[in-house]
Amino acid sequence: MAPPPVAAAFSPPTSAPPSPPPNASSVPKAMLGEEEGTKKGAPPPHARPPPTGEAAGDACAVASLLAGLVAPHAGDRKTVPCSFLYDGPGSRLYDEITDLDAYYPYRAEAGLLAAHGRDIGAALPADSILVELGCGSATKTGSLVAAAAAARPGGPAATTYIGIDCSADFLDNARVNVAAAVPGLPAQNVETICALYLDGARAARAAHPAGVLAFLWLGSSVGNLAPAAAAAFVGELFAIGGGPGRCCLLLCTDLWKEGARLRAAYDDVGGVTAAFIRNGLSHALACLPGGLEAATAAGAHPDAWAYEVLINEREAQVEMVLACPAAVAPGAVAPGVAFAAGERVLMEVSRKFTPAAVEELAAAAGVTVKARWASADYAVQLLA
């Protein structure tokens, strides 16, 4: 999907930009928002992307929603774009998820960045501008910016950070958190762009046409994309940045692990994740003509859908699905849309990675893995 370019709101370093108008994402359509590891207030993906609720309700987003719900190819499940998970209630539920003992990704990434931050900061080009995709509140990023600044001859004064996010409120928080984590970082060196991933990257390049851009993509958000879509996204990001030599990418990935641990992380005993996924369906249905009223009248209010977590070993991914409790007649919620009793709808995918999978991703995008830092659960790679 390649809709017309979306205008990105670039802020001066003294204040966050106003909320953007509803818009569509760039290719690929799933990659719209913040990262899985974003903490406290940032709407992330569970491995994640997404626009705010307002953005998710626009014409292009609804078209993508309908495309996933109207008669998929034989054998394919109906799908809801994971962007619909991250409206206001969804973001608050996600905050609760990151606090769960069984939900390891946030802590695994934070621990890895703490353990190897100095080496990671030194590996980034010394003159690069740090550009974070989906920064959220940047609670983990500050230490990474500090490490990069410490490795530069000019220190914080020679360091520039740009946070990209679709929420102006989160950008306000990011500005404060990064400044607090990097003493001596000039206020004018902290910039924010209110936009989706690729549109924000374009705005960053336009604002710094001669600079080297070091893209930071925390949270294993790449796991929301199928292999081909992930390679296309990374390839487009490098094209926007000017190619290797003019940009690089710090890519964080969750590692494949045994099924019981994955299931516990995505199907918590308290039902917080189930509520998060059901809220996403509620948000999606509310954007359709028949809306929640039609689904409820048919006995299929989102609260009644059964939540299931499927561990797909062949594709090395976790699949979060909802099963419809009752039949919904064709056209009730939207033209061409119907649900059978017991029919599963795919709400989100969180793909997990091996070193070989990341190498394949990089090769398909036309870049290489230059460095890697890993723990038993998580990995950080530098692509250039």
C-alpha cells in the first residue's frame, strides 16, 4: 500500500507539535506507531506499530480494515490491522501489560541496552543524528543517547536526537526524559516530529539534508511484519535516509523461545492482554457503518469473543486471535463483511527472530548486519 505522502509536523525544539490530522501510513501499512518496549504512557505495538485512535479512523485505515475482513483468499483468516489496538484505552491497557511479570520483552530490552549501551553508542557513527522511530515517552532511549554522546569528541553538545511519534503528548514526555538522561544536551538539540514512521523519517531527512542519520528502532516492532514486508520497510527506510554511508539502523528484535514462555507473555492469567485485544476489535468495529450496535444485536459484542494465543512454530511467531461467538449476517457491520460462529479473526502477530532471520532480512533490504549484541531473550543489531 502506498498512499499519497502524509504531511509530518516538525516541531521547533521548544515545544511538541500539534496532533497530526488523520492520515494513512506509508508502505507497509502495518508499521504505524511505537515499539513494543515503550513504557508508561506510550502506545506501543505488542510488538507493535499504530496511529492514534483518530488516525485509525480515517478513510485509508478503514479501507485497510475492510480489505482484511471482506472474503479473504481461501484458507486465509480475516484480519484487523494492529493499528486499531492503540486507541486511548488500548494504550492504557498496554501500559498494564508491560508491568506484568510474565511479559518479558520490555525488561529484556532494557537490560540489554543497559549492559551494552556504551558499546552500542560507540558503534554509531560519531557524527550521526539519532532518529528514533515511534519514540513514545523515550524512557529507555535516554541512556542510549547518553552513551552515544559520551562516545563523541564533542559530547552532548555534538549530539542531536529526533523523536518520531504520532502523539504530541508522548513527544512532550520524550523531550523531558531524554533531556533528563543526558546532562549537557542543549535544548535545541532535542527535536520532535509528530508523524508515522516513514513520514517522520522523511521529515528528519528534510530537516537535516546533509547529516548522517542513525535510525533507532526499539521494541521489536519489526515483528509485526511478515518477512517480505519487513524487508520492504527497512529498504524504504534506507532509501529515505540516503543509503548505507548516509544512514544506519539500530534494530531490536525479540528472540524465538519455547512456546510455554511465549504463551505466558501473551496470554496473562489476569486477562489484561485479552482485554487489550478485545478493545482493538471494539475500536475497529466502531469505525464501520453498522458499528458495535450491529455486532451486539447479533450476539457478537467484542467482550463475548474468545481470545486465543497460537504459537506458530513454522513461521516463528505468536498469533493473537479472537473467535466470534455468534454468526453476524453479511452487511450488518459493513458491506461485504460477515462472521460465522466460531470464526477466528487475526488481531496481531508478533514474529520472533534468530540471528539467521535478521541476516536474511538485512540481505533482502540490501544492507548488512555490522554488529550484534544479544542476551538469551533479546538482540540488538546495527544494520548499514
